[in-house]
Amino acid sequence: MPFLRRRSGTPAGPDFDVLAMDPGDWPGHFGAAILAGADGSCQGIFLRYDLFGGRGPAMLIGNLPEGSPAREPEDGVPFEVRQLLAALENDEPVTVVSSEDFPVLLGDDLLIVKKVKVSEERVTCAQFGRSDGVQVTIASWDRPISDDLYQLLKPLPADMFQQG
């Protein structure tokens, strides 16, 4: 899989909180990767949740800070969707069919979620922006993304993304 990772041996990590489901809450395998810029800065964190039994990736969650080149793909297809399809070895062309904003209540807060529909009907994708400018994208394979999922997202410890 063409999953992106930092190549230097120096400790590296994001300078922002990474929102994701706790890996301990997931019933399968979990992987994380850092998208590094040419200057060594963190341009994004991607978390891949795989299912047991070799059934492959079920979900990919991306956290992209402002200025990350992965936030604005030329064809509009979210980077996370491309990474999920690559992990599944699905090389069929994919395009964005439509997108629509939906309100989601999180306790007393209102979250505006953009649901992105792509031509591969087994992929579900949702995006939202955080107050710190980080864009979170969830791409799911063959499973709908319910409003309950947003309740499960929380910041993961920064040391989870350190190399050393």
C-alpha cells in the first residue's frame, strides 16, 4: 500500500491533537502514519482501522492541518478515499458525485459534517473542520458512517506518533 510515512530517524509528531477512535475500542488491527512535508513538518496524520480475519481495511481517518497539500486534491476526491481504495487494491477510477452539509449534535455543540458521495458506492466519506483549522475526514468501506461515530472520536496521545 502506498501509505505515507516519515523516513527520517528523528522523533516526529503532529503539532495538533489527532482526533480518532481509541485503538483499544476497535475490534481489529490499527495503524497510523504521518504525512511529512518536504521541510519535515507534519502535513497530516492518517489512522487505518483493519478488521480481523484478513478482511482488509474498514475505515481510514485523516487529520490534515491548514496548508496541507492533501486537503485540496485536484479532482476533489478526498485523499483518505484514495488511500482506503489503494489499501483494498481497488484501482478503479473514482470521482466525486456530490457533497452535502449535514448538522450533527454533539452534546450541546453543533457540528457541520460534509458528506461526500463518490462513484465507488461501497465507500462512505464524511468531513468536518475543527476550531483549530484541522480537517478531519472519515472514509469507510462497505459501512455507513452514523452520527454515533462522531461521539467516539477523541484526541489521541501525541506520544503515539513519535519515532525514536
